[in-house]
Amino acid sequence: MEGTESFQHLSVMPAEVLRYLQPRTGELFLDGTVGAGGHSRLILEASAPSGRLIGLDRDPQALAKATEVLTGFGARVQLHHANFSNANQVLAELGEPALDGLLLDLGVSSYQLDAPQRGFSFRSEAPLDMRMDQTTGVTAAEVLNSCDVAELTRIFREYGEERYAGRIARRIERERQQTPLETTRQLAELVRGSVPGGFVPGRIHPATRVFQALRIHVNQELDHVAKGLKQGLELLRIGGRMVVISFHSLEDRLVKQFFAGQARSCICPPRLPLCNCGHQPSVEVLTRKGVRAGEEEVNINPRARSAVLRAIRRIR
């Protein structure tokens, strides 16, 4: 495993996270995507002297770095190698019935993007891995070399919103019959040669959407988000808060729709003239619109530009 000294990650919208979580001493928080521990450190500082935090991450390298960053908080912090979609299992094992606050900072970290051996980026030649947890699951290379054209087309179109999904999938099928696709640059150049304008300077690299789609598929990101949101709400005590930071429209749409659905006071079919469902909202949405990073933060951390923060408070 690569040393944690290379694990650098700027926490996105730190002030906004604290504003909506409102950590207080004595409360219990879950950071479901602890990463390098930046947000967790701020939550623990704000909830001193007795606030506690449980940190989860599916990436063992992230947990190793978070352990270094958070070591000074002692027994106030517990870190576990787990996906946030299994948070209920982790809390049950710890004997913790409910949370006062929950944070999910979704997507891939700066370290994962910048570490060539992880295969998330086409900027360096690397194996096509893309697993956030390299101890389990299938790699991007295995997906590319085993899925049929229809399935590859679906992955690129559904998770990458790629206009030329079918054309790229057919090209992959032809190329892998000669040579298996194994490296990031192999795939990037194949995509570049498959789409109109792929070699026009200054445009976004045409492989960007394909790499995003593969990463989402390999890590089953949207499934875990949907499951994690539902579980997270169930784990919050009344008055507890959930903050979620998304980095692409597919994630954000899931979060927005889930929050809106839980905040609705009526779930009757639209054709009914009067409400008779008796449904009551379970949350209050704290962010009418998605909150975005300010210009100053984006100048320091350009990746914050795509981040959208949404928050709720459980009311019943």
C-alpha cells in the first residue's frame, strides 16, 4: 500500500458543513465518507469536549490517513472500514442506536484522482482499476473486457450521459478482440478516436464522461447513495441533521429527490381532488437550493466548483 504521506484532500465547503450540521458537545456524528479526516476534524473540534464521531470509508488508504489526522481526539473518534450504505450494521455492532448528525461527502477524493495506480484518471498511464476499495470487487478493465456492447452502451449512457455511448462500445468490442484493454491511456485514446472532434484542442477530453461512468459502475455508487440516504435518515434521532455533498448531477438528483420526497406532506396520486393519505413529512429541508462553494474556495480548490451541498433536519 502506498504511504499516507501522499494522501492529500481539501475538504469542500467546511464552513457550510458546520453551519448546517451545527455540532454541539455531547452529540454523536457519523462521517460516512471520512476520507483524509478533514471534515471529521472540524466536527470534533466544534463538538468539544465530549462530542463523538464514527468515521467510515471503503478505502483502506483513506482510513490510514484519517487515523493519523484524528489521532489527537482519542476515544472520541472511532474509524471503521465500511461503506456508508452499511452504517446501520456498524452502529448496531457499536451499540449506538441513533445519531445527532450525519455527513456524506460523495464522489472520488483528490487523492484517488491524482494517484496514478488507482486508475481513476487518464492523465497518467495506469492499470484500469477504479475501485475505491481495492480489496474487493471487479476492476474497470474486467468490465470493459467482459461486458457486451449493449451493457457497455447502457453504462456509458446512464452513468456518463455520453452522447456517443453506442459508438464507443462498438469500438471497444472490436479493439479488445485484438488486445485487451488494460490501461487508462489505452481507453482514453480509444474514446478520443471514436467520437467527432475528439482531437480538437481546448475541448474537454472526450473520455471524461466514459471514465466517470465506469467509476460509478465499478463502485455501484448510485446504489450505495440511495441505500445510504434511507439508512441515514432512519439512524437520525428527532432533530438530527444530515448534510450531503454531491459532485455530479446523477448523485445530486438522487439526494434532491430523496429529501423532497421525505419533506412532502401529501403522497396521494395527483388526480385525487383532496388529500386523504394522512402522510406527514419526516424532514425539514434546510437548503431550498443546493449550496455551492464560493469563488474564493473555488480559486483555492477548483474541484469544489462542481460540489452541491444539501441538508435536512429530521422532524418526526
